[in-house]
Amino acid sequence: MTTPFEKDIENALAVLNNGGVILYPTDTIWGLGCDATNEAAVQRIYTIKNRHAAKSLIIFVADARDLLHYVAAPDPAVFDYIEALHQPTTIIFENAISLPQNLLAPDGSIGIRIVKDEFCRHLIKRLRKPLVSTSANTSGEPAPLQFDAITDVIKKSADYVVSWRQQDPVTAQPSRVVKWNKDGTTTVLRP
């Protein structure tokens, strides 16, 4: 089955598999992304954003079961929590595994979002790895809520800019962010 964004997927995969950075639409705002298992590519995103390395990045996965590859012994209750979500939500997990150190927070945690966006899901499934996602802006600047709000500096820094949804007039919002606590509760960090 051919998707309307097949050419973008092919071009993005070529860049990602060679350690490059893409600018792409997500289930929330436009993001900068790379192969989350490639330490040099992750470092490049920090450089593009002029972001301090102590401020960790998040990753996207396509399915909840992918958590088993990147979180040591996730609480089984988190899977029910994820299934009940109605809005894009990034969950901060302790004890990240199988990811480069420069992607993690100083305490070894990682933010993970299971994306519902069709483009992102196709891309991640075909990449067969998680995808870094961070807002397409320089650190400290407002997150661009539409493609047209992304600066030329950021656009030119990416190795590939996805065409899909560039004309989308909808103003997006960043995801909700929660921390998954050891006792199975959540702490809301961004509503």
C-alpha cells in the first residue's frame, strides 16, 4: 500500500540511516529528529539547537511494547495507562536501556512517547529504531506551532525537510509530559 507521504518516508529513511537529522511533522509540533541509537546524530541535534547536554531529549516509539527495549523492567500498569490516554503524552521513565548516554537525563531517565501520527508510525516502523524528537527551534526560543514558524536557520540545519503537512494550517501544541513514579502514580510536569 502506497501512502501519500511515501517519498518523504524513503528520503527520511536514507538520511536517518546515514546518521543525519530530519525536520518532520509529529503528532504535536514539528520536530528535529534522528536515529535515537546513533550517539553522533544525537549530538548533532544538541549542536543545531544550541542545547545544553544536561537537558535530555525524548524518543518516539510506534508501539507500547517497544518500551521493553528501552526501559528496564517497566511497571506493567504503565501499559494500561498508555492505552487510556486521549492526548499525546510523553512519559518520563527511570532506568533507560539500550540508548546512548548523551540521550539520557543525568539520572538515567528517558522521555518516551508512543506516537499515533500515521507518518511518524510508518517512519519508526520502517527505521526499526526509536526516533529522537525535539521541538524545531533553538533552545530557549518558543516552540514553532506551525511549519511556517520554523526559522530558516533550523530548516537549513536539517539534512532533510519533510514536505508532508507543511501547509497544515492547524496550530499544534506540545505534548503533555508526566513522570512515571515507582509507586505506579504519575507526576504531571507539563499539562
